[in-house]
Amino acid sequence: MKIGVIGGGAWGTALAQVAAHGNRDVLLWAREPDVVAAINDRHENSSFLAGVALSPTIRAMGSLGDLSGCDALLVVTPAQHVRAVLAETSVGATPLVLCAKGIEAGTRMLIGEVARQVHPHAPVAVLSGPTFAHEVAAGLPTAVTLAAEDDDLRAALSDRLAAPHFRPYASSDVVGAEIGGAVKNVLAIACGVVEGAGLGQNARAALIARGFAEMTRFGLARGARAETLAGLSGLGDLVLTCSSTSSRNFSLGVGLGRGGSAGALMADRRTVAEGAFTAPVLAEAAREAGVDMPVTDAVCHLLAGAGIADVIADLLARPLREEGA
């Protein structure tokens, strides 16, 4: 199975490195000419994953048409750009493995729904879980959820992407794998705010637990399975991104907690904090589904410029309730 990777950022490059294990050929598309040149000439993505020596069997290209001979495509562009990039790509019935985490603005569609709308004949899979790109590329132990409804596709992809340090766990719950990855980005911003504002470890632990309850409520309302949300692509990813400055979303939250504005903090970044785009879309989708998500709402208020003290006071003033409610 020949793998193509759409997206030359840190995560796309790390996944290309995984797919190249055993000196297998991998094609990687990047929009940036300097990234294409650096990978092909020096076997390094100095723009997004500096210091990692890449396999010489990874070939980068600047034309999506060069991926036409691949047997599966890993889609690793930011969530809000997936539709546009897929529209430029000739896919046919080639399986799409979605590795972006988010919900499309405007349509409130999961990325899998976007992919099916753009390419209705292409089977869809989702790869998600607790994955910092630099650790994956460095060969540190990592486990992920690989979800696809088709049993044969799920098995083939798991076998092709597995490596001694990279372990996929198979699932048929595509929706659950997507929702975990999307919601955790928003919750990571909230936990970063707790860190930046100096609110303490008790507050962060409570926020992770109550945030997971929000993820579960929303996921069940959208047809996900509870065990998927409690697995690698849900709780596992939530724990990772809510506790480390290696998370772009957590780092954004830290900046907000220290009094920075979302606009200024995001303007300084070449990489994308997906949670900032997902938060308002998730809040809209939750209201539409009748799901209560107060932490998500609080993140939306902070991103819009509300004061931290006021937002925290509103959260703590909510009526008392049963924990399982």
C-alpha cells in the first residue's frame, strides 16, 4: 500500500516518517516550496519539524496531482482547509485517512462528513489520539485510534501504518474518534487558561474531568460510542493536550490566562491552534443538539475578549447539580 500525505506541517511530516518505516516509499505534498526543497534536498523539514532527520524514502512535492498513484491518502491539513484542499485533489475511490481535528465552520460538519461530501466514492478513516508530532517523528512510543467502518480497510491501514514505536488500535466508531479530537482542542485552551492565570492544579483537574463530561455528552448526542470517547482519541488525547506547552491549544490558553488577546497571540504563530476555530462552531452545534457545554462556552467568551475573572465567576456561580448529569 503506497501512502501519500497531504500536508507538510509538523504532524504531516511525522506521519510520513511513520509510513516510511522499513524504507518504504512515501509521497508528501506541501504547499510551501521551501518545505518541499528542504525535505528533498536535506531530508529535513526545518520550517515545522526542525532537527529531525527524515527518511530518504520520503519524497516531497508541490503538486497534488503527483499523489494520484497512491493507495491511501493521509489528510493532515488544518481542519478549516480540508474542504478546499480535497476539492483540488483527484481522489476517486482512494481511501482518505483524516488526521485533522476540528469541526468545519459554517456547516458544523465533522471532517469526515466534509470528505464524504467532496468525494462521495472515497472510503473514509480517521487517525486520532495523543500525539505530539516531535515525539512521533523521534520514534518515541505512541498509540492511536484508527477508525474505519469497513473491516478490511481498517485492518489494511492498521497493518500498513504500524511500526515498533507506533501502535494503532482499531475501531469502527469514526464519529467518536473525530469528536474526541475536535473537543479536546477546545478543552486544552481552557486548561491553558487555568495555568496562565495561576488558578492551581485542583482547578485544572476539575476542568479536565468536567470537560470530559462535556465531550461525552456531545459525542453521545452525535452518535459516538462512550468507550471510544474514553479511549485514546478522547480521554487519552485530552490528558496529553491539557497538560503540556507542547500543545498549541494549551499554549494559546496560557497566553489568554496571562491577559493576552486571542488575535495577538494567534498572529504570532505559523502553526494553527485548531481549538480557537472549533470553539464557536462546537458551541453552536451543542446548542443545536440541546447539549450543555459550559466550559466550551467559557472558552468562546475568552476568545471573544471577555475578562478572565468574569468568566470564572460565571462558571463557579452555575447551579449545583448531580455529577453524572
